[in-house]
Amino acid sequence: MAKYIFITGGVVSSLGKGVAAASCSALLQSRGYTVHARKFDPYLNIDPGTMSPFQHGEVYVTDDGFETDLDLGYYERFLGIKLTRNDSVSGGRIYWDVLNAERRGDYLGATVQMIPHVSNKIKEYIAAPTNTDFVVCEIGGTVGDIEGKIFLESIRQFANDVGRKNVMFVHLTLAPYLEKSGELKTKPTQMSVRELLENGIQADMLIVRTPRVLSADERAKIGMFCNLPAKNVISGIDVDNIYKIPLAYDAQHVFDIIADHFDLPSAVGNMDKFQRIEHYLGADLPRVVIGVVGKYFDVPDAYKSLNEALFHAGMQNNVHVELKKINAETFTPDDAIDVDGILVPGGFGTRGVSGKIAAAGYARENKIPYMGICLGMQVAVIDFARNVLGISDADSTEFSKNCTPIINIMPDHNSGNMGGTLRLGAYPCVIKPNTLAHQIYGTDNISERHRHRYEMDISWADKFADAGMIISGRSPDGRLPEMIELTDHPFFIAGQFHPEFQSSPYTGHPMFNAFIAAAAKHTVK
């Protein structure tokens, strides 16, 4: 049977449980073990799909069309695995399942309670088969949150159900440094572990977020008060790049702690892929400036996968990518004078759309490498219709009802009528031969993940092609435009999908790799 590692957090939120879970999983993979990852979020939303990027950050999308927490992106990128809708579970989804079961009569008239009905439902998701050696589960929120208590109770029960030696509890905490007194304070960690223990869970390993490596005395003190060996207290030091964290954990023998707990044989891990990233970060390489024209910059995680994909592409091209954040609501050509490439990402709503259209037009007119993602494709189409084809009122019906609709809600031919719902998940795309898209991907057929409800109207294809913008990728039935490009531009391409969701730190993504290569050539000129 699989063995389970549960990652919890205390003291404050945003300590990096997702990265910690991914890094521990990477150490297991480096020793030849197979790993699956899951995220449990206690909040009451059914999923993150309707949550504002300004509050929650990015919504990640799986191949099977589920909107998930951005931590699933960490898991997929670090581990090279594909996760599903059953790997991102919220409190709202749990209660939804339980209440629907009650309405169907599944509980045969029993009084429905937190225990056993809600806790059993959580355990069902935890125990869903994976055919892997390990399942690493991150429990969102902070120990002490009211909505999180039933999740802690459920993993306590689960450990008893499958046997305590088959379960490991890893707890992230904080040891703040007080400048005035020059002291590292361990009391918050002690109190957090005590609160976890009040929920019936004894931490087996602590990862203590701290600005410096803990001293032997500090580790001994924390271990004594938290009831675990000092060697199981790990310094979660701040690093300048998340891909250095597995190396930091490896240097502190985190795998050995896990191996001791589960009675695994000792093994030396192959950390070459992380060492290559560390070497790249320290290398003196040319710099490429990419202007990202967006509107969610107030939240660092709003464009998490996008930022990661640009970083990955920089590694593949041996250049350092510098992001210039350009506010779409205030865009002027002066904002893009010093950039080597312009990228317009996805988004919803009318805010900043005029700036994104202007940015696409600026890249088109000035022969600057351009990459559009989802809405970034649509604004490029609108700009072309207005300023090349001369259709002054060309627009999307998302933004204007009184327009010549170039972008509209279209039927989803794979599942009937899409109506007002989002087109979500992986869909196939057929690429036209002898195009930039085909040159980038090197194949006739690809699959990319989507998150949108509006499409370019295919009936405009011939008029656009005659003027120099071709549809280079379509749905297999030929009726949904997936990619567009300009025929008289050094590099101008956009996709209706989100390629950032399939970028890897080890290989990058073809579209991002080609975009950064084009930007590097542009900066050389």
C-alpha cells in the first residue's frame, strides 16, 4: 500500500507548504520512488474558479478540466506528473458531496454529522488509488483555523486507519528574528506544535521557516519542547529561487528522516536537475526583457505559472529573463520602448482591455516578438480587425454588445453547447503545415489546456488570411480557432489556450522557448 505524508502549517499563512510538499516529493523521486500529490483546502468555495486573482492568486487548470489551487502547479512542475480533479479538494466540495449524498438518501436516514460523515468523505479523497509508492497531501490554511479542524481530525483518523508507521506528519512553522534584541524566537513554533498536538497529531518532522540556518542549540530546544529528535528539525531558510529548496532539504538529510520513519533503505539521490537550475541561476548570461501587459500585478501569485514558464524558457535559451510589469489599464507605447518581447496573458472582464489591444498593435507595427495567451490572442485579433482590416467597431461580445463581433461565445463541438460556461481542460489542436506554429511544435497535433468562454469567429478566417493573419491551429473539426500568427512579422503568435500550465523547469514549453529565443535575437539587433 502507499505511504502517506501530510504537510500542515502553523503560526502564519503563506509559509510555502506547497513548495515544501513538492520538494519532499522531489527527494523521494530522486531515490526512485513514485509520488502522487494532493491539496486539501478548508475554505468553503466549491473550487477556486470563481475566486478573484487579486485575493487568491492564480487558478490552475488540470488536463481533465478542473480549476484548482495554484499549488497543483508546483506539484506538476517539480514532479513531472499530471494531476486530476480529485487532487484538489476544498471544504466546500466535501460538504457539497455530503449534503448531496444526504438528499439522495445514501445515509439511510441517519443523522448526518461532522464525524463520521464529513471526516469519512475527506478520507475517501485521501485514499483514492494512485498506484504510487507515496501520496503527499498538503492541508491548506493554518493550524487553529476553525474550518480546518475537521481536516486535521480526518488525517488523525486516517493515520489510525492505515497504521501510524504508514503515515508521516510534517509541520511548517515560523521562527521570527527580532532585530532589536538580535534573537531568533522559537516560541511561535512551540505553540503551533502544541496546538497541532491538541488535535491529536504529533509532528514527525518540523520545517522551520527562518532567515538563517538554525543552530544546534536552537534545534535541540525546539526538539525538546516539540517532542521530537533535534535531527528532525529542519531549517526552512529563505532562498532566491524555489528550485533551490530541494537542494537545501537534501543537504539537511530530509530524505534520511523520511526513510527512518518509514523504514526505507538509505539511498543517495540524483539531484542533477536541480543542480543544473542552481548553476543557471548563478551564471553570467545575457538578459532579455519581456513586457507582460496585465492587470493582476498586486498579487505576486496571480501570474505564477506564466512567470515560471518564462523562467523555464530562459534556462532553455541560456538567457536570464527579466519581467517588466506593464499595467494594461494605463498602457502607452513608452511602456514598451525598452522591451525585447511583449506578452499579453489571459484575463477576464473589460478592465485593461484597451491597453492590451494597444500593446498587441504596438508589437505588430514595430516588429517586436509577441506572444498572446487566451485573451492575448483575442486582443491581437481585435487590433488586426480594427487597424488592418479597417473594421472600426470590431470587438468581442464580452466587452461590447453593439459591435461587429469578431470574438463571440461559440459552441463547444466536443460536448454540445457551451453556453455561458467555461471551456476547461486539455483539448486537441491540429496545426497547419508550413507555419510558425508548426515550426515551434514540430508536429501536426498537440494538446493544450484551456480556460475561456469566448472564441474567434471562424467565418472571418479568409478575410484575415488575405490581409496577413492566418489561423495556424484549429480544433480537429476545423471550427474553433486555436492559434493565430502574422505572416509578415519576425515572431507574432498567440494561442487560445494556456501553454504555461504545461511548462516544465527541465524542458520548458515549445511556445515559450520559441518566444524567448525570438526575443533574444531581437535584443541582439
